[in-house]
Amino acid sequence: MDIDLFIARNSPTWDRLAELTSTARRTVARLTPEEVDELVALYQRTSSHLSHARTAYREPGLTMRLTTLVGQASGVIYRGRSQPGRAVADFFLWRFPAAVYQSGRFIAASAALFLVPALAMGLWMAHSNEALNVAWPDEVRQAYLDSEFEDYYSADGPANFAAQVTVNNIQVAFLAFAGGILLCIPTAWLMFSNGIYLGAVAGLFATAGQSGKFWGLVLPHGLLELTAVIIAGAAGMRMGWAIVAPGDRSRTEALGVEGRRAVLIALGLILAFMVAGFIEGFITGRGVPTALRVGIGIAAELAFLTWIVVQGHAATRRGLTGDLGELDRGWNELAAARERSWSK
């Protein structure tokens, strides 16, 4: 066959293989099962074209083109499912934001369980001397206002303190996750009780006219830290609700899906807790001006929320839900296509 006729006849095959390979190099999940079969078949056909071109035409340009195309397709078809760099990128770009973004109703419920008691307790403490006296005896109150609360943030070295608060926050998040399995009740109580404590302390400082001091110490790390705790509570309640109202799934199936999603959220929140712990250990109680440290806290919170909202929305439009294995869709089809093709 004449080389020009050979190229003209087979170029559509090569162009289609290049198109499928380019799509699959980003992620195999972008291909439908039919396209995966097509990719493998076109790879085999083009490989035979390459062998024929090498022996029949000895045209360097054509050989280079087909060698490159076959090599790229082979890299897609035979590369391993586990790619650490890709897995980490997928987690932070798609999996975690999708899982959090699609937990909006539960996040709202968790936030209400935390913030409503905090606001109510703070207002009660600020307007009731009787409640203030019961919650804060005189000697305890004065020590807390004078130095005890502020000294807490500088009682240890920055690195040790940051590590301690990070571990403590992760433990609180774990309790929130685990408590959800018991029909949401322990998780709801954890949110409620922490809200009560925050409100009680805020009310104490408000009554003493020291709200600026209190919020100047809490907001730098607290915005991100409390947001992460609320999200952890939401993940726990979502697991519990899967047992209460599994829908058209069995309770075991519903709990399995929500449990995998909760694991994703837990892993992502570790990073948020580490950042909050770093701010608390190295900035909150270390002589940084109040305006600057609060600004750092606001910036960290805005960055976190933007990440969740923007990437979560993008992941949702892509059809992701935050389940652990969904971005691996395509690998099973690829393995099956290879087996069918090579067993012929």
C-alpha cells in the first residue's frame, strides 16, 4: 500500500486514539466504559500500524508519530491505579470539598446546635448576675479575667502548645464522628455543651467589659477551629441519620456510604486543625498585635470556606459525591477491557 494512502486511511484511527488518550491522561474516569473499550482496541490497531510502518515504509516522521502515540496510549493503559501525587491532588481538589459541600443541611444543623446555645448562654451571662455568680464564683472569675485565660495561650513553648491543641481538636472531632453512630445523640450533645462553654466564657468577659480581649484571643485560631469542629459534628450526624432514615437503601448500605464519606471529611479536617493549631501556638498568645492576629484568623477562615465552596461546587457539577472510590471509576473498566482484548 502506498504510504500516502496508508496515512489517509488510518489517520482517523490515530486522531481518535490521541483524543481518548489525552482525556484519559487526566483521569480514566472521564471515559465511558464504551470509550475505554475503544481506547484499548485503537491502541492495539495502532500498534500494528506502527509495526507495519517500520518494516514497509521506513519513514522517520511517520514512525516517530506512531511511536509517540502508542507510547502515550500504553502509559495510560498500563499505568498503576495508585499514583500518590494524583491521589493527593484528587483528594484536596475533589473528594474532600465534595463531601463537605454536599453535607450542607447537616452542617447547618451542627452549627445551630453549637451557636444557638453559645449565643443564649452569652446573653444570659451578660444580663443575669445570678447566673454569672452560679457559673463563675468570685475567686474563679477574677483569676480567669486577670490572667488565667490569657496565660493559657503562652504557658508552653509554641511548638509543643500547637501540637497539643491540634491533637486535642482531632480527638474532639473523632468523638463527634463516632457519636453520630448512636443516632446522633452524643454528637448533638458535644456540639451543645461546647457551645454552652463558649457562651459562658464570652458572657463573663462581656460583663467585665473585656470582650475585645476575649475575642482577640479566640478569633485568630477559633474561626477555623470551630468551623472544623462543626463540620466534624455534621459528618457524625450524617452517619447517624443514615441509620434513622436510610431511604431506599438498607441501613447497612447507608451507614457504609456515609461512613466512607465521614472518613474523607476526617482526613481533610486534620489539615484544618493543624493550621488552627499553628495559629494558636505561634500567633495567638505570642505578642502579635490583636488586629494582625485576628486578620490572620479571618484570612485562614476565608481561604478554607472558599476552598470548600468553590471546589465543592465544581466537584458537584462533575457528579462527585465525596464517596471514597468514585474517582477510581474507569480503572475497573480499563482492566476488564484489557482482559477481554488480550484473551482473544
